Amino acid sequence: MDDTVVIALFRHGMTEANKRQAYLGWTDSQLIDTEWSLCGKEYDLIFTSDLGRCMKTAEKLFPEQRKIKCRGYRELSFGDWECKTYEELKSFQEYRSWVANPYSNQPPGGESFQDFTSRIENAWRDSIERILEEEKSSAAIVTHGGVIRYLLSKYASESKDFWDWLIPYGKGYELVWNRSALRRGERCILLQEAVSTAKDNG
């Protein structure tokens, strides 16, 4: 059995709400039509957030493969701020407090950062357990920008803050582990860009 495990993290394609820079968490928005290409690489398992924009992206990237839907890979819930823009929210003190410290404050009706990251960790542990139990060598996760930022801040080979990671729409990263290190929850040994997935999508 190959001792190396590759896990790719792909962000969904740009949506109409993303284009107007609105907060988009658990609400869905239509993917913007773009010239998509297949991923160009096969992975043993395909996990995806259960929100439509991720499932549609996963279908475009991996049309022939079975998708494993996982609610735990959803974006942060922005609650009452869903689909609203900075311009629409900037006059509210509660919003300004959240922008100043999103780790300690939370959107009204939405998730705290702690709840968000705990949910991701639970989903991640379930995915890793399945990869290891089934002795797979690769997997792809089609998810959201915030989820990928968190996983990279925790498991990337280079240490960077959550907000320092840039995650373009429709693009991804591959993280490579030795199997034993992945089992122990260590940082990966190699980080690289995943194969380009979409063209001209912002």
C-alpha cells in the first residue's frame, strides 16, 4: 500500500451573490455560467458540502464519480446577514463589532467561529477515518472558502493565519501526507496547487 495520501480542497465556482460581494453561507445562489473543464485528475473519494453550489461544482469537476455529501463542510452561517453586502450592513454596530473581531462575535441568527470550526473538525475526522479505513490514496473535498481557509491554517505545511489564505473560486490546493502523519493529525508535508478547474470565473 502506498504510504502517501493526497487530499485536494476545491472551492465552488463563483455565484451571483459572490459576484456582488454578498455574504453567502447556508443560503444558495446560482453558479455563474463559465467555461468549465474537467478536473483532469481522478481521486479515490469525492466529498462535497451538501449546498447546491458545491454539489453542482463537484458534478462539473467529477461527473463520473460518486459524491459523498457532508453537511459539516458547509460555509459559516451568516444568519440575518445572509446575501447582504458590506454597504448594506456597515451602519450596524453589531456588524462592525463582528468585522473587528469575528473570532469572538457572531452574526445574529448565525454561527460562532468556534461552532463553525468544531463542525469542520468533525467532518474532517470522519473523512480521514474513511480514507484510512478504506486504504484510499487520495480524496477531493469540494467546499467553501471559509472551510478551506480553516483547514489550510490548521493542516498546511506552512503556517499562516486564517485570513492570509487566498482561495479563488473554482480553484484548489492539494495537501500531501504520509499515512501515519495524517492519522496523527499532523500538518501535511507538501502543499501545491490542484489542477486548474475552471476558466475565466473570477
